[in-house]
Amino acid sequence: MEKKAFILAHFFFICLLCGCVEPFDSEIPGGSNFLTIDALITDEPGPYLVELSRSGSLSGDGFEPVSNAVVSIEEENGITEQLTEESEGKYFTSKTGIIGKAGKRYRLRVSLSDGEVYESSWSLLKRAPPIDRVYWNYEQKEDNDGNILEGAQLFVDAHDPENNTKFYKYEWIETWTYIVPFATALEFLENFDIVPREKNQICWIDTLSSAINIVSSLKNSEDVVIEHPLNFVSTETGRLRLRYSILVKQLALSEEEYFFWKSLKETNNELGNLFDKQPQSIQSNIRNISNPDQRVLGYFSASGVSTKRIFIDNKDLPERVIVKSFVDDCELIEIPFTQPFDIAQKEVLSKIRNGYLFYDFAGLLSPTGFYVTKDICADCTIKGGRVVKPEFWID
């Protein structure tokens, strides 16, 4: 969604520069006719995703998925695969379907149910050189409110001995583990029965990068990337509380695609003032072949990928550092038996209906009440974690 908002914002700038200054209108004229396409093929195994939507507002709230399209990815002088719509506007290749190959060219074709046909230009998939290393330094940074944040600043080094890459894009997947303090093994039912339940105490959670992170080696005498900044992991997020991992993906871009992302990123940075800078025209590599005058928002990318994963343990941080817990403000609330027992039961049920979970009975030798706690403090899956350890995780 963030990428689509960037594209629409830049499209508005282009329209503004082509005519007189008029009162700002966040709706793009004929906005329901503008198709946004987000598509990528790599030399990693699929499935690959092509996402189609329409939008009429710069806020991004107006995006609607486009269903019932015929979407295909074609390899020049090779196979063509038609994608399957698995959810509204999301089209996937099969797991055993087309795989991008370095040195091959690829094209996207989209036929909508209204007869409109969109087609990308041929994109050459360049091999991505290996990542030399991913590493981090402990740093302090100032946020937009003037607060000082501490955390791990990640960097990447890479080089292409063949001097063929020159344009790089970085994406990453973060994974970290966390423990809830009051994992419950009991469930309080609507009929007041208390039964066993799965105790979900330790979880792992993932998040995908959303920032546009690109770099070019054109100004260097060699095709090298040195100390390029990636993600900053603040101690305020809780991700460094126990163990954190990041899988960095390095994509080899064409010059055309690099400048597409560069212009898009610059436009996003200028979004606070329409007249700070006259942005370059963002040229998509996708066109409406049924109606060439109609704008298409988005890009079809064919990129080679190389990856590297590292781990950061809490013990690797400076001793003085205090890392905030990923699950905080946890406490046990006692509902005592000093009131009638059935009233206490009803109070527990009321708490459960309002985001709490039953934890246990209060009292060591004989019960004096019920304990409840916030659901995120009693079940690690509530915050989106999974209890199955990832295959790559090293203890």
C-alpha cells in the first residue's frame, strides 16, 4: 500500500506541472480508471506475486483490488505461465512454475475483464553478486520528536568483480523471538468450566521491509558497495530483547528501474511541500496497449537476488543497555472470592470478553480468587507470533 501511495503522489505532481495552478484536489480525475501494478520475478524459487488494484485518492484509502484478470509472465523465447488469483487482486505463479534465470528477459501481460490489455517492456534479469557481509554497530539516533533512540544500525558490503551490477536494491525480513510472562495453560469457558488449553509461551514473529533502499556504485572506480545503511533496530521495539535475525536480500537492478525507484523515493521525501522541487517524470515500464494515452502506475521488475542472514543476541549489546520488552504492561489481576462465587465467575467472563485471558487460581494452599491478565501477556500468538521455531533459527 505504501508503494502505491508513493506512485500516486508522483503522478499528481506530473499532472500539476503540465498545467495551471489550481486548487488541490486529492482525487485524480478519472481515478477509477488508473490501474496500479506491483510485480516482480527473480531467480529465487517462486511463487511470484502480481498485485492489481485501482485507486482514486492520494491517501491510498481508495485502492480497490482488481479481480478476474488474466495475468501472465513470459520468458523471451521460453515458457509463459498464467497466474492464479488466490485472493482479491493477488495473482500467484505456482510453486513449480516459471523461475527467473540470469541473462533471460521477461515480460508481464495483464488482460482485464473489461477488455483493457496492459503489457510491460522486456526486462533483463541480471545476476546479483554475493553479499560480502551484513553487520551492525550500536548507535544513538535522534527521532523526529528530538528523542534519543539507541539500537543496532545494520550495514551491508558487496561488490561485483565483473563490474556489471552497479545498481542495487535492498529488502529484508526481520525475525525475532519473544516470551510472554504469564502464559496460560487453562481456558475459562462461557459455562464457567475451566479446561486445559495449549500453552503458547515462546513465539517467533516476522516483518517485511517497506522502505525504498537503493544504492548505485556509478561514482565509484569499482563496482562496490561499502557500509551502506540498512535497518535501524531500536531498543524501544523489543526486537533485541532476546534474539533477533535479519535476512537481507540484494537485488540487481537495471539502470531504468534504479532511477524509477530513486525518483519515487525523492518524491516521497518531498511530499510535505508541493513546490520544494520539480520532480522528474516517473516512467513506468508498463503500458496500456489498448489505450496508450492512459497512465499505468507501477513497475514490472526482473531481478537477480542474493541473500545473507545474521543474528544479534541481547548479550552482544553493551551491558548498560536496557531493551524494552516486546510485550509490556503485564500484570496479574486478582478477582477475589470475597464476593459471591458466581459473581466472581461472571466478572472473569466479563474480563475475557474485553481482551483478557484466565491465568490461574490465586492462592498457594487454597484458592482465594481468580487471576486474569491481558491476552497479549498470556498467549504469544495474540501479537501475530508463531510457536513453531523457524528452520533457520539457531539457538
